[in-house]
Amino acid sequence: MSLASISVKRYVFAAMLNLAIVLFGIVAYQDIGVERVPNIDFAKIQITTRLLGANPENIDVSITNVLEGAVASIPAIDELVSTSSPGQSVITPSFDLGKDIDIAFNEVQAKVSEVLRLLPDQADPPIITKTETSAFPVFWLTIIGNRTLQQLNQIARGVKKKLETVDGVGSIIVGGLRPRTIRINLDLDQLTAFGITVQDIIAAFRNEHIQLPGGYLVDAEREELLKLDLEYHHPEDLEGLILGYRDGGTIYLRDVAVIEDGLSDNRTFGRFNTEPGIGLGIVKIAGRNTVEISREIKRRLNEDVIPQLPPGVQLFVSNDDSEYILQLIASMEEHLFAGAIFAALVVWFFLRSVRATLIVSAAIPVSLLGAVLVMYFLDYTLNVVTMLALLILIGVVVDDAIVVLENIQRRLEAGEKSRVNASIEGTNQVLLAIVASTLTLAAIFTVVLFMDGIPGKLFRAFGVVVACGVLVSLFVSITLTPMLCSRYVKVEHHGGPVYTGITRTLNGLDHQYRAIIAWTLGHRWKVLLAALLIVLLTPVFFFGLGGEFFPPEDEGSFQVIVKTPLGSSLAYGSHRMAEVEKTLLSFDDVATAYATMGRGRSSQVTEGTIYASMVPSEQRQLKQYELMPLLREKLEKLPGVRAFPSAFTFTGSARGEALNFALTGPDLESVARLSRELLDRLSTDPEMGNFDLDLNLDLPQTRLTVDRELAAEFGLSTLSIAEAANVLAGGLNVAKFSDEPGDGERYDIRLKAAGDFNLADMSKIYLRTPNRALVRLDSVAAFKQNLGPAVISRLDRQYAAYFYSDPTISLGDAIKRLNSVAADVLPPGYSLQMLGRAKQLGNTSNSLGFAFLLSLVLVYMVLASQFNSYSQPLIIMVAQPLAVIGGIAALNLFDHTLNVFSMTGLVLLIGLVAKNSILLVDRTNQLRDEGMAIDEALLEACPMRLRPILMTSFTIIFAMMVPALGLGAGVELSAPMAVAVVGGMVTSTLLSLVVVPAVYSLVENVRVQRAARIQTTESV
């Protein structure tokens, strides 16, 4: 007994099975998470090592090179990135996406432990951390008001503490924050007058400002804690710190310094819409739900933060990624609803029956909710990829139901009296065809399980959702559809003008198609030659397409990287940054701009970032990707500053420019020279965009050199000389301070020369010798001014110079031009390494190219198994190239590129178009089994299957029509796939209806004639 027979005879059982899928699917849909794209966990480990006072060259040689050599042998490292900046080495190995981050952490820790003895004795132990956060903040808020910067800092710290405990928050970036600091502003003239040195002050703090564990005082009956807190707890008390004695008098700290309850060194600032403020950027833990995190943050702000803000202080949410995500999902839900309506209308048009339309349409909610149920159990989220999968399913899941119902209805129209028997036999008659077409489609999407890298992570969920959805639709078509047909379907004869007109049109179409098939069978070679010529046009359209990894989106938020000349001051940078802010806010579509300076890799005051948010999408005159070129054009005209707008990215890169690459090689100076030469060549091509060369080797520096022999004669160590210069010029956090009663925080006490400190002031520094004599610093040391690196970068153990640009041409074309120029510039041993989107474009092309070929093989294997034939699968697969030409031509016509979405659409076509050919071949085989000749069977089968083929094709086409037309939020991502599918379905449907019968006739006639000859030979 077949499943269709069971479902028809036990109709309540069949109804409850399908109702259970709907019920649990609805529950799952309510609980499923929402995201922009599928979760991609980037396995990164960060190794941070500090060596106070060391320059980048020393850090590079003595720390970075040693640690890189140790961790480079760890398996599955994708990229090994490092930076050596003043006093700090940061190494970040990025692992393949399949690597477990805990295993990677343990392996890194073990390798670092092996080389600890090789690091400088003065270096701090390396700090190894997992980088489990996404690249960019998902939520920005800003605090401004009529308070001092110190008061705003304290408020921001309080807000930060409350938000750090939100589940899913990985870290909080604070822009413009200058922590409270007790500043000891040293007067150099007074130090000289009183004969006090830096060493004296440091010693005084170490000896007098102390806190030690006291232990317990115990007697026979009780014990007391002995508290040895001998620190100063009021800033004014520090004025009485005794530094020494002279001529019978006491020298206090207040005699040589001014104590200020102030802020840390002025190395950063923050501004919100040009007004000073503190910005908090919430970075989520990788894999956590952005919408849920945003919802909880807003709740805490409204309940715990905003009501407690002092009068005059305001808190603004300047950017919230969840808003775009929710808009995107809402838009996709509208597309799903519209697609379902269009699919139902197509079914009604061909079947001209409301009952039949409802029976077929019932497959849509059951199949989609079944796919959602699978998503829930696999911990997938609703995102643009999975929603696209559901949208594709709308056009696909009705296919099997249409074929079953149309065949049942045809048997009833032919005179069969029993609806029960017609439903069972009609389903069994097409069972092979729908199983073959469903397994073909499902097989294609199992291919994505073998894709690696980011493309594999992105579209694994897509493949699983579509495959599971079509399997559910197969179940529906052989249970629910025949059950409903057995009870409700009937032959309807309507006499209205609409029904009559549609019937005449469809009947006329059947007769015309039969005539076309008759002509085709008489001119088979002409048809094949015409089809071949059409397929040969594919390269013409293909090479006209640009290539990119991800199409640009209208997210409504982006960043602007701002750079001033190396060596310029923070005041200069603030002035130039203000010009960039003014230019940015001059656009009506820009709502907010939060600017911060001094947050670059080297904490240089010459680097900053502006985080910009646009007005709501319905109020915008320009889309984000339309605004950014106009902004870039204006920013390029600003003097004294370079500004680079770029979109945010989810690929783990810190910057979002389309073209991101590194020039790498074994020698730093050669890398610098070649990178500048390459930049000069590339800058002559305006279509390559405005390049940012991230190479910081020309930072003005003053180098201290010590006459070691003379210093030794005075009994002075090199350390004491360097320490004195460091304290006065750079500053030294000599101790910690806490209020009493306190707020639970401990703040730095910082020694530094009062005011600005320049080279001439070095002559005012004195050192004390062991015999208590004073020696001027410039008598044992000299100062030399030169240029040196601010940051030394490495990539995969090679010195690296990073390039960023947004070309006006497609990314694929830009990479071709870049490689052409690089071939002329780079000598052996030096190469370019693509990063970010450029790297992922190459990975995507390789992965999807492999998927395309593997899917063809799988389709052939499934069809060969179903039809028990080696030749007939090839007949069916004639439709594939006919679909690809249509998909590529449509992409070209509507100005789309070859990207991860459009290429996936082309792969999808392999399975979609095979369904139509399967219907033709399967019915023809059935008629031949009943005794018909080949051409006679084709003349009977093709018109019989025309309506199901047109119905299935049109449901897919109309389901994808809304995103293909570019309507709704996030359509930049869904449109390329939709256009490729619509274009491919149109051409394959029109052409395969003619070409497949011609090929079938040729192949099968040859096979039959050959079999006859073999039989004749054997009989002789």
C-alpha cells in the first residue's frame, strides 16, 4: 500500500501529520533568532606583549619575530598578522573557520611558553586572549551635556559598567574617554632650584604612599585585622609628601609640583555632531544575536540609566544595527507573502478552480513551516540567507502538488468516476517524476556542505533549508494533496467570460504547442543548432559581468577613517577632523556623526574614526552606496587630511573597503619603496579609487643616545637616565590612588613635566649620582632627530604594507588591473596578498565553481538512478545550459554583478530547470511503455505536461519577482539571486519545451536502432 493510498483512506491521520508540522513550525518561528547573515565564528587569538620604552624596531626583532616563529607552526592558521609599535607587540593568528577556538588557544599558549626564555628580561609576560567578538560595534550611544569632561567620563564609566553585564556583550569601546588621573605636574625650574631629581620623587612614592597586608592581631578571645593602608586618599594630602631635606628645611612635593585632580594625557577626544561627548560602542560576542542584545540594552537604558542621568546630560542612540536587521527581515517577510499570493494566482489561472488553488497552496505553509522547524533544531537564525531560501521554496514547494493535482484532475476530466481512485492512481502515476525532481533539487543543495570558508558558512544554512523544504513538500504532495483531492476536488465547468477566455487561451496554447512539437520533430538538427548558437552567446554576457564578493548594501551606517600627517599634533588633528565632520553632516541623509581621534593601532593622534548614521530609509534621498562616492569626492578636496569612507563588513576585517590587499616581502625598506612605487602607478588610474597606503615609517622621532663610559664614571646607569627622560617627556604612572570613602575604583598617579615638553627642556633634567652630586642629563646623553616607524606590520611573517580602496569599477576588474601593474613593479620575493572582500571573492569563485560542477555530477547520478538509464539524464540536463544563458543575460541586463548571491542563483537553476525536463521525459517513457512510438509519445506527452511545466515555472518566476524588481530593505542582497533565477527560468522554460523533445527523439531513436541492429546480429 502506497503512502498516497494510506493518506487518502486514513484522511484524518494525514491531516493531523501535516497539522503537526504547521503547529510546531509556528512555535519554532516565534522563538527563532533574527540576524543579518548566518553566524560566522572567526577563530582568532591575540598575543600582546609590552616592553616599556622600546621602539618598534626593537619590539619587532626581540619580541614579534620570536613569538611569530613559535606560533607559525600551529596547524590550520589562515593568516598570521602582527604589529610592532612603541612599547608593544600584538600578534593575531587567524585560524580556518572549522578550527575550535579553545584548541587553538591551548596550542598558542603551549608554543608561547616554549620561547618565553628568549624574550627580553624587561618585557612583561605575553597576554594571550581569545578574540570572540565581531569586528565592529553593533550599537553606539553617546553621552553629551553641560558638564566637565571629567564628569562626563565618570558618567560614561557608570553606564559602561551597567551594560557590560548584558548577555552577549563582548566588549565596549569607549571613544573620547580620558580616565580620571591624579597628575603631578613637575616644575623643572623648581626641581633644579631644590636639587630634586625624578628618582627622588619615585622613591618617595614607593616609600611613603604604600598599602600592605597587615595580617591579624590575635589574643585568647578575639582577633583584629591589622590595616596597613598608608596611602594618601585626598589629592591635596599629596602636597605634603616629603621628598628630602635641604639646609635644615623640608622639601615637600608641593614645592616642586602642582597636584591636579584631572584626566589622563590629552591623546584623544570624542565629538557627537561636533559637540564634545563620550561614545560607547557595544561589540557583541561572535555568534550572539544582535537583535536580542539591542533589545536588552535599550531596556536597561530606559529603566536603569536614563532616569538616573544628571540634569542637562543627554544620552543618544547614534546607531543600532538591529534596526536594519529588523527592516531587512520585515521586507523579506513581505516578499514571502507576496510570493505566496502570486503563486496562488498562477495556480488559479491554470486550474481555474478555487478549490484546486487552495489544495495546491496548502503546500506552501506546511513546507515552509517544516523548513523553519528544521532551522530551529539546527539553531539557525532568520537572516537574509535563510529568508532567501524560504522565498525560493515558495516557488518550488508547489511544484510537486501542482503535478499531482493536475494529473488527478486530468483523470477526472477523462471520465474517471471515483475521486478516491483518481487521487491514489493519479499520485502513483507521477510519483517517479516528483521523487526524481525533488531528490535532484535536494542533491544540489547538499553540495554546499562541502564548501569551505566564508561562502560555505554563509550558504550551508541556505542549502539545508531548501533541501529540507523540498523534502517536506514531497511529503505533502503524496499525503496532504491526494487526501484533499479525494475529498474536495471536482471537475468544474464555469461559463463566465473570464473562465471561458482562460480556457480558450490554454486550449489554444496546447494546440499550438503540439504543432510546434510536430515541426520540431521534423527539424531536430535545426533546433539543436539554434540552441547551440544561443548557448555559445554565454561568454559574451559572462565576460561583461563584473565580479565582487558581496553587493553593496543600504545599511544606513558606515565609518570614515581619518588621517592627518605623521607628526602632527592632536590640536591639528581636531581642527582637520572638524572639517571632515562638517562635510559629512552637510549631507541631508546623514543624521549623526560620532568622531574620535587617537584610537589607531599605534594610538597615534594622527588617526581617527567617524561613525556615521543615516536618517531612516524611508526619509533618504540617496542610498548609502550612492551617498558614499559623493562624500568621497568632497573629502578628497579637503587640505591637510585624508579621509576614507567605507562600509562595515562581517568578514572579520577592520575596514570595509572593497579592495584590500597587502604588499609583502622580507625587507622592510624594500617593502616601503615598492609600495610607494605601486601606489604611484595605481593612482594614475582614477577608476581604481583613492588609495590609503597604511605604512607608518616616517614618524618624526628624537632618539636618546647615552655616553655609557661617561655615565659609568658618574655612577649612573642607562636605566636611570632613560627613566628620567621618560618620566618628564612621556610621563610615568608611579602609583595608584583611591578616594576614602571611595567609589571602588583606583586611579593612576602620573608624574610628568608641567605643560608642553620639548627638546630644549631636556637640559633642565638633573640626575643624582651615588655620591649625591647632581649631573645634568645632556652632559651624559645626546639627542638626535630622525624619522622612524610608528608601526611595523607583518603578514604571514613577511613585512607588509596595507592598501585600501573602493574602486569605481567592479572588484573583479580592479583585481585584474592590480595584478597587471604588480607584475611590472614587484621583483621576485615580493608579492600581493588579497585580504577582506578581495580574498573572499577568490574563495567564493572557487567554492561555487566546485559546487556547480559537483551539482551537475550529483544531478546526473540521481537521474540515472531514477530512470535506470545512462542516456536519459543527459537529455534532461540539456536544460541546464539553456538556463545559465538566461541567468547571466538577466544579470547583465539589470546591471548586477557575479557575487556570492548571483552565483548561488545560477547553481540553484541546475535543479530548478531539471524538474520541467523530468516531467516531459517521465510521461513520454510511460506512454512508450504503453506501446506508443517515440515521436508519437512525444506528441502526446508534451502538450499533456505543458500546463504543469508552465505552472511550476511561473510560480517560481512570480515568487522571485518582487526582490528581482528591487523592492524593499536589503534587496541589494536578494535581487542578484532573484534576477538570475527569473532570467534562467524564462529562457529554460521557453527553450527546453522545444529542445528537450528534439534531443529525446534523436537520442532514443539512435538507441532503439542500435539495439535493433545488435539484436539482428545476435539472431544471425
